[in-house]
Amino acid sequence: MSIHQVKIFTGTEGAVGELEHRVNEWLTESKARVVNIFGNIAPQSVLPGTPITPLAGADHGHSRRFGPSDIMLVVVYQKAG
């Protein structure tokens, strides 16, 4: 029985295609046997230096401009061979 390994990938929601490409490229090159894939997307945060634009029905101080959220994918795998 082989021990499970973990590979962590990070990116942003604005570059999901790039993240997908990196994961697929690694899977192809490593020939790893995937046990599980899970991930998380961080809550959006207000961009620094963004002028405050009150939103109707929102608490004072909220803005309409948000930075792209961070994405983390974790691949649990077994090494090939």
C-alpha cells in the first residue's frame, strides 16, 4: 500500500483557465493516480485604494470594486509506479 501524497495549486478567480491548465499539465506529466481533489475559494475583498461607493441597502463604507478571490486546489494522489 502506498502512502498518499498531496499537491497544492493556487490561483485567482480571474485566471481559472491558467490554473486548470497547470493542474492538467501536472496530472499528465506525473501520471499520478488521483485519490481526491478538493478546493476552496476565498471570500472577495475590497480592492485597496478603491473610492467608497455606497450601495443601496448596504452598510456605509461598502464598495462595488472587489479583487479577484484566491483559489486553492488540493490533489490527493498516489505516485505512479
